[in-house]
Amino acid sequence: MMERSVEMLAGLLATWKAGAAYLPVDPTYPSARISYMLKDSGAEILLTAAERSPIPDTGKDILFIDLTAERKGQERKKYPVETCQGSSAGFAYVMYTSGSTGRPRGIPVPHSNIVNLFSSMESIIGLNSKDTWAAVTTISFDISVLELFLPVSRGACVWIVPTRVAADGQALGRALTLYSPNVMQATPITWRLLTESQWPGIPGFKMLCGGEALPADLARKLRSFGGLTINLYGPTETTVWSAYWPVPVTGDFHTATAPPIGQPIGNTCIHILDAFLQPVPIGVTGELYI
């Protein structure tokens, strides 16, 4: 439970290094939701910042990531530093759904799923060690997994954009122009804030859009900046993104309402089935199975 910072990323990586899975807790969540998530998940330790006040009464052990050297020495005696060799089948994180259909539900995701996601997205985006990724998503939203960990695992740079900047189209536009990253992933709402703030774009910018349907007019606006624009789709249960569609640089789309979600990422199959779990003909409405 931390604000967006370099220490937040260090805490996430340290959790993995210790062989544990992390549970992202947004500090702005209501206390009842925080307590429910911590109890339901079986979390044993709450990692946070000492400057946070008040700390929720969760009954959990609390570790502060920003202690003084003396306090850190005391904590090391209580929690010896051990690096574990976790298996690929072990859980990397537990992500809770919004709870719009009832109580929030925790989705545990194994490391092997993330490795597959990273391998696929690296080839789709063309990421390399010279790239700088602007990370604007809260860690309580699973798309943050891609923007935080893919760059650092490939030797690229990740720029953790402060919350107040990411939520303000004008401020975000100024920051992007100043720091000139060349990759960013965001929801259509954030991209709309940017385009409406008269942001001029960045030459060769790689723009990833997902989390909700991408409107056709926004897709046309993003591609007008001249970079790579990709529409992404995927539920939390299948690990962040399951399908992608590069927006063509010229021509119109097949529909006036929303671009397609495209094709599946690597090692993923997508089926459109009817009520009897049989494939529907092309052009017939069905249910999506991943």
C-alpha cells in the first residue's frame, strides 16, 4: 500500500525476490475494502511507507519501506533477508476485481503467465533497452504489470508518472513533452484527456490503449500523431492482455463505432461460441472464450 514512487517499484520487485506474491492496495480505497482484501487474500505482511498516516488497523505485520538505517537494522533481525527460487507456477500477484457484480474477487496470476505476456508484447511493440516507458496506471489495475516490469526486465527505462500528473491532461502533456518517453499505455479516458489538451504528440511514439473499448474517433486521432497505435483487450483472469490490433496508419476501420480487438497474443486461443459451446459462423454474434 504505497503512493506511486520508485520505492513502490522496489517494494514490488523485493516481494518477488523473496518468493512471495504481491497484493496491490490503493491507499485511496475505503478502509472497509482494504480490510476485506487483506483478510480474504490471507496476506501476512503490509508493506507501506512510514510517512503514511493513519495506517489501517489490519491485524497484519507492517513493514515500512522508508525507515531510517537504524530502524531497518531492527527490521532485518525480525525478517531475515532471504532470496527464494520461486517456481514459474508460483503466484506473482493477486489482483482484486472492482466488485461491480458483488464482492471483490481476488485473481491469482502465476509467473509463467507474465513471462508469456512479456514475450508476446515485446515482439508486438518492438521494445528494446533504448526505450523509455511512461507508467501512468495505478498498481491496483492489472495493466500496470506490463508497464512497470516489462521495461526493467528488458533493460529499458520506466518513468513512474506521479498520480496528480497522470490524472491531468494538461500536466501530463507538458510532462511527456519535457521528458520525451517513447512508449505509454493508458485507457481511452487518459488518451482522450491528452488529445483534448492540445498535446502535439511525440515523433515515433508507441501508444497502447486498453481497459475499455477504444472509440473510432480516438483511434484516428492517436494514429494522426504518426507513431504506433495498438488497441488491446483482455480480462484480469487471462493476465492483462489477450488480444491486440495495430491501428492501420491509413484507411478507415470496418466499423464506425469501435475498432476490433484483433488477434490473440502468443500461446493464446480465442473462440466465438454459441450457447451450446459451438463455433458461430463469421459475422454471427457469440460469446468470447479465451
